[in-house]
Amino acid sequence: MFKKLLSNLIVSMFAISVFAASGKNSIQIKGSDTMVNLGQAWAEKYMEKNPIEFIAVTGGGSGTGFSSLISATCDIAMSSRNIKDKEIALAKQKGVNPYEIKVALDGLAVVVSPKNPVNKLTIGELAQIFSGKITNWKEVGGEDRKIVILSREVNSGTHVYFKEHVLRNNDPSSKAEFTSGALMLSSSQAIADEVANNPAAIGYYGMGYVSNKQKAIMVAKDVNSEFVVPNIGNVVSGKYPISRPLFLYTNGQPQGLVKKFVDFTLSKEGQEIVVKTDFVPIK
Amino acid sequence: MHKLKEFIIEKLILICGLTSIIFVLLIFFFLLKSGLALFKTINIGAFLAGKNWYPISEPGEFGILPLILGSLLVTLGATTISVPVGVACAVFISEIAPVKLKEILKAGIELLAAIPSVVLGFIGIVTLVPWVKTIFKLPTGLTALSGSIMLAFMAMPTIVSIAEDALYSVPKSYKEGAFALGATRWQMIYRVMLPAASSGILAAVMLGIGRVIGETMAVMMITGNSAVIPKSILEPVRTLTATIAAEMGEAVVGSEHYFALFAVGIVLFIISFTINVTADLFLHKKR
């Protein structure tokens, strides 16, 4: 009697869950903090056009997005870096096939206080500053002041991108690391606030966060190249050396609702939203 | 019938009592299971005494010595500030303050305990951090000292209320005896009340320390989080708790980094367990 009741219960619960899954009209999007504003802007516009569908966007960092995609707690992962081999292997183990879609570009601005006289730096100088080899502003033409290095936490795709493309200058065999004296702040906004108040500080984040309280440094690939301001034009033309693609990742080729949303982000309207949120469109 | 009812209620209460212990045990076993997995690949000595924390590099470095020292430094700073102030406050409330003021002070301290730590952290960022930077002429105000001051505020309610309880439970006859022998008020407090309540006050201090070492949000916001071995309290530090909170989101489930964070959790658990047991010993000594 009891057994029968239990089996009935299980069958009916299973039925309900299947029903719920098939009748589902919501998407969970998780990942990169850099992309949260963009994701939300997309979701708002999309839901305006499709009122019966619901899209939830949360941040947490690119790594968080991949963890959720792998554990199937989100449908789309936003990421400001490529997926790592380790993560692909783990996903395969759990039966998830990460599928990459490039949706926008982002220029990484290196920022200092407007009171800081330094205006331009090369990638090489940046690498030496952030790895702790240059410790005083006077070594790069500034005042005699100790450099305060601000970085994002390790859960940030921006942190990983900056390490691989500036500190290690795209060399996969390089072992360069952020100096352990770097202050690790938990958001781009925290870095922006500290830079605004501290003439000795230097930090980096997506160029959408630069306001008139910070000064974006002009960056050159090497000593022989010209120094370039981070703006949309220079990122599109590829002149600005620290820019990166932004991705959405889905489990396998997008289908159904997820496909509809991904197509929307790549549409003309979706790419206009990219420009409005201070990122760079790919089309 | 009555007996049955009695029996059922008794057992229900017993189960409720046991659940808390079961939860603690379950949490501990979960921590152990996930944390010890790290030591299959990483030497425990390199973990505890290693000076570099680069968890996402290939291969990762998992040395938590800077984190342990960071936690201890912030805790030490907070204790140095909050213990004298907290104990003095407790003495004032229980021995000196007139009844009305006493009620106001007690309510105020309870209110202090009710402020969420993220709010204190935020207040710290906008007020304390710039002050510390200008007063000590530092390159940045995100330092262990800022964290210590903010945490002292958080430990204060615990210390004051428990120390006040301890002073309150000193028999009245002690006090009367001291006065009868011609002691002044200060002599009575200093020579009679404080020694008589000492075990309770020590317990208050230990519980305050326990509160500080486990605190996460505020320290993460204002200590700068750089994983270097601190040379002075005016430098940024990274604490054990902030490391777990900041990195758990990124750690891929089942990776070395993930296990390392649980191992950090074990270290933290051991530290706060020791502190709580010590506090308990002091409390029981009193009885």
C-alpha cells in the first residue's frame, strides 16, 4: 500500500517536471560582470517585444557563468574570455557541449586619476607595472609616488584577459603574474571609485565604465607604435591594442527560445543596444 | 494517554536538540570531504606555509600563509581596539551609569549589533578609508587598520553584552563588602568586580574574537585583499574569509581551486572552533 503510494507520487512528480520543462518560457543567463548591463539591456528590449517570455540576467563573473552552464543551472553563459580546456573537459563529462557565439567587442581601458600627469604607456610598461617590476610613477615619467595597483578578483574574466594579453603579452609559455601586492577589488565600480580618489592608483576595466573622474591612458603595442585612445572607432579598426571579444555560450547549437534570443542579440536592433551600453558591435 | 503525549513531546524536543549537533557534524564532514581532497595533489606543508596564492595559474600555487597572517593581523588589531573600549563600556553600564542612561546605552549597543556588515563596510569605504589614507599619508587607505577599526565596531556588541552579564552576576555581597571596608568606587570596580567577573569577561573577549575572525563582507570591502605577508598594520591584507567569498563563484566544481577553498574553510573552522571552546572553558570555570 505504502509502496504503491510512493511510486504514484514519484510518477506524478516526474510528470509535473516534464510538463514544466516543456511548457517553459523563461531563460536564465549568467556570467561576466562586464556584460551584465549589456545582457540586461538585451533582455529588457527582448521582453518588451515578447511579453510572455521571461529572461533573468545575473552576474558573478565569467567563471561563474561557465560553472552554471556546466551544472545546467543556466541556459546561456555570458563570458568576457574564451572557455578554458579544463572547463570544456568538465562540461563534456557532465554531458554539456559548450557552443560559442561572439556577440560584441570590448576595449579594456587602463585608468588613472585625472591628477596623475602620466598620459600614455606601452604594453611593456603596463606589464612591468602590474607585475610589480616598476613600482614608482617617476619611472614612467610621473611624480615620485609609489604605484598602487588595482585589479579585479580572480573570478573576473577581465582579470584573466588582462593577465594573458597584457602581463603575458599573448605568450602562453609566460609565467608572469599580477604582483601579490595588487589590491583585489570585487567590482569595476570599486576600482573606478578608488582611482577617482587616489592619484597614485592605476586600474583597468571595460571602457564603458570610464567617466570624467578617471583618465583613460593612451596605450601603444610597443615603443615603435603610436599611442591610441580607447574608443569605439579605435577598437573596431583594431588600432587599440587591448580589446577583447565578448561571448555567449550555450549547451550545443542554440535551439528554440535560446536561439530566438541569440538571434536577437545579433540582429541590427541587438547590436544597436551594444553601442548604447558602450561596447563595440561586431557587425 | 497523558503518558503517551508526554513521551511524544519529550522525544520531539530531543530531536530538535539533536538536529543542531547533527548539522554541525554534517557541515564538518562535508568540509573535510571536499577540503582533504586537495592534499592528494598538494603537500599540506606547502599549503599552510606557502607564501604565494595564485589559485588560477597553471599550475596553481596554493600557499595560505599570507591569508592566515592577514586574518590574524586584522583580528589582533580589532581586539586591541574593541576589548578595552568594550570592557570599559560594560563596566560603565553595569556599575556607574544611572538607570535611564543604562537603558539607552543598552538599546544603542543592541542596535549596533543589528547593522548589517555590508552597510558597515560601505560606510568604511566612503569615510574611514580616505581618513586612514590622509592621516597616515599612505598610498592607499584600504589597509588592515581600516578593517580592524570596522571590525572592532562589530565585535563591540558581543563583548559589551556578555561582559555586562558577567559583571551583573557578581554577588551583591562582594560589592557591599568592598564598600564596607572603605573602598572607593574605582577600587571596588578594579579590585573586586573585575577579578570576580574575569572568567566571564575573558569569555566575552573570546566570543568577540570569534565574531571578528569569521566576518567576511566588511573586510572584503575595505582591506584591499592583496595576498602579501603584511609587514605592518598599515598595509593591505587578504583574509581567509574574503578569499573564500571572493573566489568561490569562479572555482570550477571539482577543481584544485575548489578543494583549496574548502581546505581554507577547514582552517577557518579549526580556528573558530578553538576560540569557541576556549570561551566555553572560561564560562564554565565561573560556575
